[in-house]
Amino acid sequence: MSLDILTYLQHTTEAEKTTFYVHGEDEDGEETLQARQALLVACTQYQKLFITLEPRRRYLTHSQVPGEEEVEIDFLQDYEEVEAIMEDAGLDGIYDGDQGVLYHNLLFLLMNP
């Protein structure tokens, strides 16, 4: 049973998802910025790990450097970095009492390849 991504995202809290933009082309061949969605799968004190909802899954991090106002956003190329964040997050996405984010979002991704 496949779930509709748009319906799922409407019922996902803002803290559990993010929007990022990629360069693409519209039907006229003009360069545009296209909005894409990613779901939170792990969270540590200073980082959030998201997985993209594109057919080619990618990992995106939001990192808060202590003392800095701006959040650094980066796509991870090395799976060892992903594993390190997952390990720091306790492998289950639990931080500040928020439980189940990891399992809920991974279940959605598994059901919707």
C-alpha cells in the first residue's frame, strides 16, 4: 500500500520536515529553482539529519554551530558521516523527549520507494 506524499507531508509537523531547493529546468528549458521535501530521521543537540523524498535518496544536515545564529545546511556524500550522526542521536532519533520520529518517517520511506 503506497501513501500519497503530499497527504503525508500535510500531517507531518514542521519540525519533522524541511524544504530545500535545487536547480532545474521548466518545460521551456528555462533554469528554475525547484522545491523539494526532506524528512527528519535523526537529531542531536547541534545537528538534524534529513532524508530527501526524491527518487534518489540523499542525506541533508542542518547544523547549528554553538554561538552562531545561522544554520549550516549540507548534503552528505559519505555514509560514514550519516552513521556518525545516527549514532550520536542514539540510533533512534530520540532527543529532548521526541520519540518515534525516526521510526515513523523511515516506515513512510520504506512503504514508498
